[in-house]
Amino acid sequence: MEVTGSEQPAAPEQAGPGSEPDFDGSQVPVKARPRRQRLTPWLIGAGYVLIAVGLTWRIWRDPAVMAPTNGRPAVQGDVLDDFWFMRYAATAVAHGRLPALVTTTLNWPQGVNMMWNNTELVAGVVLAPVTWAWGPIASLAVLLTVGFAGSAIAMMVVARRWGAGLLGAGLAGAVYGFSPALLVAAEDHYQLQFAVLPPLMVDAALRLAAGRGRPARWGVLTGLWLGVLVSAQLFLGSELLVLTALAGAVIGVIALMQRPAVVAQAWRSVIAGTGTAVAVAGLLCGRALWVQLRGPLKQHGSPWDIPRYGNPEADLFTAPYAVLLHHDFLRFLARTHQFRVETYAYLGWPIVIALIVLPILFWRDPRVRTCGLAFWALELIGMGGHRTRLFGILVNGAILPWHYLIRLPALNVVVVPRISILADGPAALVIGFAADHALAAIRRQEGWRRPVLAAAAVAGLAAMIVPILPEPVPAAAVIQPQPGFSATLAGLRLPAGAPVLFLPMEDNLVEGWLSLTNPPVSMVGGSCMVPARNGHATTCQNARAWTGAERLTALGIGRLSDIAPRPGPSRADALEALRQWHPEAVLYFGGDQAVVRFLVGLLGKPADQHDGVLGWHLTAAGSPLVRPGPAAGHRHRPHAQ
């Protein structure tokens, strides 16, 4: 397993005193580098930042207004939800506290468990000053840009630690940080696009396992670093943490199967490091995990039909709109019955072929061998656990690994195609290490062979890179609040944290408006994940989470504004729903006269109105409907608690 002689990539710094353990147990020499070589990684990192800004330039034209889309003319719901969560965290910090893990500021009166939603709490806290100054849209623009550049830098650092030269490490960072998978995630999944920490976590875990002969204190320091990374990732997105653990386990098993004696030699550092990592993670996020798993509003399962997800093999070869040279992607998705936002596997024919050929060609290099095998293992997992076709052959789900892995705790709630984001890490490393081998081979040549071999290497690299060249992230202007939205809320003179029923129930849109205007109110309903009455995860305002009166009222008010109006809810159902929601105010911004007549008949004359936005204060003196006190188990919580 040692990488020696002709097996090592030709990196200028590879001779010299001192070494550190590689991911497979071999020793990577380390020595002081010339100043030029110390400066080059910083220049590469600066190049990553410029590329990241270039990919997000459509957003940076006006970062307070522009946000990513998935190619549609309007910003989609998941992105609008993220605005609200960023504002929630920033408002909490402005009040001198961390964001609460359970809040009724959203989905009043039931509330939401923040640990079960894509809240990116760490990002919200860190970027709070940006949110205060320029708003949550600008904060997420920063997060998106850092996600691209930071992911590339993290992979470059890991590749260098594993013995890659500057060429190989720089190439590996670019392939991972600007991969099609991250470009697709950038369209509406910030928590997946920020893939900075997974390479660092896998690297730390593998260094523990390969730390043969290292003292326990070295394992403690590595474990401390790993515990901090795990904790940060949990608060950024627990699903990516689970997928990283799975990917790290696959890479570790493949590496250690080739050299099982490594663990026996590293037992001191493994025990010390693992114990430290668990202790640090328990200290930093133990309470959050308890709230998620045992606290209020705990849930199990997923709102989505998890078993139906999986990558067909065509996803590896059919380019999404996120890359420059794409096909008619919508037709492909319609033909294969796929969700547009869950197609992360594309790498193109040249890279797929290279990931077969390069591990064979450089089989003696354990890094290339391990990463190549890990990539294909992860892609096999990503196919899902149901019956599918592999190159025209019908494959029974029972022979696919996900058929069994999906039954394990934590794995049974993740969307398995997203593991392709992690699979692109080993793929990038294979390309990077192979580039170092090619450079070493070119340097050994003399005469006409050197330019010929160099031209062949450049042509091969171009053939791999051109199909995955990125398209700038599509963006659109966020729909701004109606002119009377803030004025009517202010005119109602509500106390801080007062719950408001917003009609029509366009939850994502309202959440986006609340994040932009930041009124100190709570929202009845919303777009979020909550436990249904049986404890299974569902979405807010789903029939499994609503009572019959709430469901009939929401549907009935929506029917009143149909193009062909239909009867609205009964007065009895509407009054019962209001008693169950017990809002302090109702705000209507839809402008449909049939709905206005219904609400006036139910609630009386509006207490305030501006530019067609009507507001009713249900507890104001003289109101025809006095809201009862909060239901048992609920209480008013100040804004952003």
C-alpha cells in the first residue's frame, strides 16, 4: 500500500524530512516549500473565488433583490423559506440570544422544531450582520458564493494533505467545488450546495484511522477538529451530515480492507480521537439533538416518498441546465419521470469513462484505487433501492445496497440521489491524482515524446472538463411585498409576537415578505415540516396536520378566488378554524372581492387598510370576534425566539 517510486505523483515537495499519515496509512513526506509554492495555493484559492463570483454574477447585480431559481421565471418556495430562516436567526442575534430550537413564530399555534427543517442556523448566525445591513437575500448570496469557492478550497486542501501536487490538488478542487451536482443544488437547496465541510470531515476521520504510531494527543487534536466540523454541519444541514457519514464509511472500508493492519497500529489515536470528537459534538449539539429526537414536536419518517428516489444511470450522461452544454433536459426528465431538483449525478461520458480507465491504469496508487472504487460504490447506492434499469438491463432493487441501507435509522429520511454530491469528491480526487501522474510521466520524457504526451494529456483533460463547464446560476427578482402589506400590519398596532393569519395562504410568498419587512409577528401556518397527529413527519397545512375545520376553511377561501368562483367555507367551519388558530389579527392581500365580502361578513369592517390590503384586529375593542386565549400547551413567544 505504500506509494513509492514511480507510483508517487511528481510533486516538487515530496522529498525531505518528516511525514504525516495518508488516508490509507502510507506516509506522505512533508517539508518546507519554496516561497513560490507557498504562494501558489493562495492564488488558486483566489481563482476559485473569482469563478464563484462569476457563477453568481446574476445575483450580485442586485444581491438585495436577486435570488437563484431552477430556471423558472420566479424564485421558488424553498428559497423563500430560506429567507425566513436567515431573518429568524439574525433577529435572534440582534436580541442578544441564539435562535431557539422550537418556536411558534412560524406555524402558530403548533410551532416548528427547527432541527427538522432546513434552517442553516450556523449560517444565519454568522451572516447576521449581512442580514441586518442588506437583508436575507444578500446573506444567502454570500452563502452561495462561499459554498462554491469554499467547497473547492476544502477539496484542494484535502488533496494536498493526501499527497497531491499543486496541479492535481487545484484540479480536484475545481471539479468538486464547481461540479454539476453543486450547480444543481445552487438553484434551490442552499443546505446542500454549501458542501465545504464534508471533505474536511472525511479527511479528519480517515487520518484518525490511518494515524499509525501517532501519540494519543495527536488523536485528541484531530478528534477535536472532527467534533467541531460535525457540530457545524449538523446546524447547517443534518441530511448532508448523514450522507457524509455514509460516504466516509464507504471510503474508509475500501481503504482499510486493503490495509487492515493500519487500524491495529492506530488504536491509540483512534480511541482518543473518536472519544474527543463524540465529547465535543455532545457538548456543542447534544441539547439540539435531544430537542430534535426527544423534545417538543419530535417526528419520525419523512414527508416525502423516500423509497421512490434514486438515480437512473441516464443521469450520469444527460446534462442538466446547470452546465453550459446541456441537452433538452426537461424532456429527459419528463420521459424518465424524475423530479427536476433531485438530479445530481451528471458527469458526462468522458469523466465516466475516465473513472473506469484511470483506476485501472494507476491501480498501484492506493489513492486512485480507493477513490475510484468509492465513487462507483456511492453511485451504486445512489441508484436507490427500487427496481430500475442499468444500461438496458432490468435490475431488481433487492440486489442494490440502498434497498437495505434505507432501513437504517437516519438513512431512512434522506433523499438518496443527493449522495452524488459526495460521490463527486472521490471522482475529483481520481482526476487530480491522475493529472499528477500524467505530469510526472511528461517530465520523464525527452525530445518529441514530451510535447506529444503533453498534447494528449491536455486533450484528455479538455474532453473531461468541457462537458461539465458550468452555466451561471439562473436568477430572478424576488417578488416584493405589496405596498400596503407593511402599512396595514403597522396600522393594526399588534403586540410583539402576535399571531397573524395571512390570506390567501401563499405560505412561501408570505414567509419571503416577512423576511424582507421583518415585522415582529408570528405566522399562522407556513411552509415547514411538522409532526402529524400520529408523529410522522408531514408538511405544515397538510391534511394530516390540520383539523377538519382548518382544512375546509383554507380550501373554501381558496375556492372563492377561483376563476370560476365556488362556494366558500361555512360560517361555522370558519369560526371553528379561527378558534383553533386563535390569531390576533387577519391580513388579506389577495384583492378578490368575493373573499373580501366573505371576510367582512365574518369579521366585520377592517380595522385598517392600505392599497387594497385589509387587516382585522380580532382582539381590538369593538371587534365582532374576540379571540379566545391560547390553547393548552401553547403560549405567546416573542419574535425570533
